[in-house]
Amino acid sequence: MDEENLSGAEEYVSLSIQIAKPIDPKSEKNVRETAEKADGVLADSLHITEKMLTICYDPVRIGKDEVINLLKQAGAELDSVQTDRAPLL
């Protein structure tokens, strides 16, 4: 997300997603590149472990379902999703 497009009043929402199976290195690269290109996703917040993926997004710019679909299209096999409101100012 480009810093020049930020208004300074963003409130990000954190998604914690249980992964159905570990993400292979190629899929992880695709997920990271997808997060970097997506408007409204805080790419620096992406954290991937063997069983969990967490990421923050701006719900004004992109919806939860859209974030989930982007991650799936990038190769992540997701299980359950938990949303937490988390202002990151």
C-alpha cells in the first residue's frame, strides 16, 4: 500500500486465519507479493507460521472476504478465520 495514499485516520482490522496445511515456499512468496500489491492491506503486518496466518487490512478500502479470496488465490489453503478490531495508529 502506498504511503502517499494514507489519510492518517486508518483503523486496521487484524485477521487471524488458521491454515489448513502448511504453505509451501512458492505459495508463501505468492501470498506476500499479493499482500504487497493489494490496496488496503498492510503488507508489513503479514505473519505466516506453520499453522496460522495473520494480516491487517483497512476495512474502508478492502473487505474481509476480498482479503480472504486474495490469500486463497495466492495459494493459501485456509481453515477458520477470526477477526479482531485493532487500531494501529
